[in-house]
Amino acid sequence: MTKKLNIGMLGCGFMGRAHSNAWLQVNHFFSREYQPVLKTCYGRLEDKPKLEEFAKRWGYESIETDWKKVIERDDIDLIDVCVPNIMHRDAVLAAAKAGKMIVCEKPLAMNAREAEEMAEAVEKAGVKNMVSFNYRRVPAITLFKQLVDEGRVGRPFHYRATYNQDYTIGADVPQGGMALWRLDSKVAGSGVTGDLLAHSIDTAEWINGPIQKVTAHAETFIKERKHADTGKVEKVDIDDACMFLAVFANGSLGTFESTRYARGRKNYSSMEMNGENGALFFDLENAHQLKIYRYADPGTGKKIEDHLTGWQEILVTNFEHPYMKNYWVPGCTTGYEHTFINSFADFLASLEGGPAFQPDVRQAVRTQKVCEAVLQSAKSGQWVTIP
């Protein structure tokens, strides 16, 4: 029996597009009881022409220029929060109070204090929720996690993650406005730490367990930029680049690096784990490939034959691989947009008696606390232990 799930979308930008597409596509690839309906979308009054075009393109039934009205509507079941970070807290608190299901983009909040307040409100309301750390649902990353859980790596010694881009190198790139609000600390909260490293941290703890302590350094390469809204040259307070060392609770060591100043890198997110039995490597710019180094059989501990050692490449497109049986024939790849489809498929399954969706707001609080510890260490120059 089909059940309608009426979606109220907050935001009509990049993430609004990604989420709208996923809501429209999820039932085409996954058998679910719930059928999402794009009911209404919110955008600022000053962006109304763009909002109207957005609604027409994606098939929303109506528009709103007051986000509170979206939440107040009786015909909305789920609030999808795809607005800038500064609005997350108020939107999530209001949605929880109204008893609406919640999907929220990452990072959950501007800081850990806000995140904790949001999680408590959502848990008190008892509403179903998810935070969109979509990279967990890249099939090759999900397979990475599966192979670790199967003991293919064995005792972990090292975990390395990078997340590098290059789109803000020019001094003439403004901060603020609809397109570049991520460069404005008053709207974003932080720079690459909250925007990019949050993904790396969430994935790392999902795969390798909690991070125990960190020491970090952050850099802002261009100290002043013109603000897109005011036209005035203002100080830049976000981190353009951040690197940190980590010690995991399991005793393994981690290195993390993120920057928007890596010329030639567009969305390069990589992870590598080295352990006693083997190693794994993935990078997002080759998203359908997972590299594995096999040293010892996880069942017997016996070293494999010497002529079979060496890095090998898995083309993650077979029906046996995570999510892939829902798409094309082996050898045909999926893309960035499918990570959101996979996420919503898992969320809908959780509404129908399946496993509870992760990460939820509580897990996202944990990621926020690690991000905050990283930024705290970058300011103090000291190791910071994470509660």
C-alpha cells in the first residue's frame, strides 16, 4: 500500500536540487511503501524569481517565502533543511516542535552547543530524522566499511583522509551571498572544517570508530574579501585550509587534510586504511573504484601467496556490491546524485520497520564536537581530547 510523504523543502540552491532529484527518483529504483510528494519549497523573498523557476523545474506544487509557514502547514510531513548553516538550528527546532520528520544537511549546526540543543529537541519530540552525510552511501565507501567489518584489514594502524578543492583561490572571489555563503563565518560557522572535513570525520568514525584526541593547524590564505551583499571589503574569518592529526580509540593514528586551495582538485575526497592483514584506498574522483591490498586471509591469518599480493582494483558495479542491484547492469556506474537516492531509500526503509537511519542528529552532534575540537586545537596549538 502506497503512503504519501509530503515534503517541505527549505532552500532552492545546490543542495535543494540534489535532494529534490533524490526524492523524485527514489521510488524508481527502490521498492518502498512511502512515495515522496514535492509539496512546497521555500526561498528568500529577494530570490523569488529563482524560487519560482526552481519550483517549476522540480515540480513543487507551491512556494513559500517564509520558512515558518512551510513548517506550520498541516499538509507537510517532512521538513528538508537545505538552507545555509545559520538557519539550521531555528528550522530544526521549529520542525521538531511541530512534530515533523526532519532531514538536515551537514554540518548539523554552527557549533556543538547548537547541535546538542537541536538533538535534544528532536529526541524529545520523537520524530524520525536523518543528517545528510551522503558519502556514506557511495557504494565503494559502503563496501570499504563492509570489508573492514569483515576483517580484511585486520588490526588498523593508520587512517588517512583528504578533502581538497580549488574554487576559492582567487583574491577576487567574494564572500557571502547566495553562492558563496560558505566563505562567510557569520553564516557558515566555519570553513573547510565544517563543510568538507565534517564529511571526512563522519566517514572515519563510521569506519574506524571514535576519534579520541586531535591536534590541528588551520590557515586563511586570503585575509580580506569583498562581501557579495554589502560590496564592502571585510575580514575573512573562515578556515581556507585545515590539517590535523588524530588518535582513534582503537589505538590507530589518523591524518586529515582539507583545503580549497589545491589547484587542480575539484572534489577530491580520499581515504586510506592500513592494517595488519591488508589495506584499502578510495578517492571520490574515481567513485566507482575501490583499491584493496590483501596480505593475510582474515579467517586463518595465513599470508596469501606472494604472487597475489599487490594493490588490486575492484570495479564497484556488481549486483553483490552495496546498492548496485537497484540500478544498472554490472560495469555501468552510478554518480553523485545516487548517493542522495541511496540515503533517502535507507531513510524510507527506516520508516517501514527497517534499521534506524544513521547518521541521525545525535551522531551528527558527535561529528560537530570533533570539528569543534579541531578548530579549538588550531587556535591553541595544543592537543584536544574529545569527550
